[in-house]
Amino acid sequence: MKLIKSVFAVFTVCALLALPAQAHFLEIVGTPPAAEKGKPYALTLAFGHPNKGTLLKMDAPTKVEVITPSGTQDLTKEVAKGKEDNTMNVSFTPDADGDYVIVVEGAPYYEKDENQFIAQTAKMIAHVGAEEGDWNKPVGLPVEIVPLSRPYALLEGSSFTGQVLVDGKPAPNTKVEVTLAKCCDPIVLPSTLHDTQTIFTDANGVFTVAMLLSGWWGFAAITEPGKTMKSPDGKDVPVETDGVLWVYTDLMKMK
């Protein structure tokens, strides 16, 4: 299995293991550390197990848009096949200072080993300029992680706090899976359980995670609202509905 390279990282590809209930993440990551006004900002989209570097074949997203300081730009038709297997690329050009919320609605993915569909909507907040924007405002996703910590200009070792909303309301006792797609060097972990961290939100839907290393961190809020879809063999199977957020932590450098 070849090494998968992207504009933002080099992931180590491990052999696929028949493990149940591996964490899935719809990846939406941009070129770190920040966007710049007047320059194209490249995004790479993928779906799989970023902690392992394993990318699964996915259908084209049903919607890709960027919420800009002045409105919403639909990028769905601009998504193109990536240079690497199982990746897609899209870009936009910021025209003003402020926050740019990129939202990707993934097509439901049938996970045979779990006999269910996984429907994820992911977002990432890119920033332009020296002043903070309105990064803690929800954008109205069915399952959404709203940052309570600024989601950009983060250093390794920072903690991140977010609130899970389901249909716009705080979601208590909701499972949140946490992963790190580490830049450049492979991560040596003690066991497969260390691949993904699992926490639950408090009574207000809030969670906090320490991000000890630099790189792209993904948070996935997992819900099972009771919906079903037809599996490839024609049977009704459950649909797991997730909200994903990606943030980047920069390497701390000493002079």
C-alpha cells in the first residue's frame, strides 16, 4: 500500500485490519497555517481513518459551500478528483478579512462491517487577517460542533472546547470521537485503542480535549437519530449521523 501524500501532510498507510467499529471521519482540511486575501485557498476532501492514513472510496459530496463574511459561495460543482487516490480537491479565493466556514455534506457511506450507513457533515473554519471573526456562531447543521475555543491560530499543547448541537439544541451525553492526522512523521501508538480517543459531552453538550501535538485534529459527534436507508442487499439499515469539525495546531518553534 503506497504512501498517500497531500498538500497538508504525509500519512502513514497501515494494512487494513478487519476491526469492528473503526472511527470514520470526513476530512476537510486546508493548507496551513492560514488563508490569505486574494490568494486561492486549497482544500483536500477525503473519507476514512486519518489516524491510520487509510482513505476509503467515497462518492462526490452532495454539497460543498463556504460561508464568507459577505455571504455563501456554492463550491459543489467545482469539486474535482484529487491527485491521490480517494481524495478530492476544491479551492476558493478569500476577498476580505474574516472567517470562512467551509461546509462539506458527504454522501452516505455504507459500512459493511457495521451494517449501517454513515452520513457526515464536516466543517472547518479558515481565517484571514489579524482580527478574530465570529467563529463561535453555529451555521445550522443537523449535527454540529460549535467551537467555544478559537479554532485557528492554535499552538500544539492547546486545549480545545466545543459544544455539540443537534437540530440547534445542546446534545448532552453525546459520543465524540477524536483523531489526529499527524503531519510528516508516523505516530507510534501502544495499541489499536489509542487510534481514536472517545469522550462524552456534559449536560450542556460541551467537551474539552487537549491537543498535545501539531497537525490536523478531527472531532466527530456521533448520533443515531433512528433513520434508515436501504443497504445494497435491499434491507433497511440504520443511518449514523455525525457532525465533524477540523482544527489545525501549529508547531511551537523556539528561536
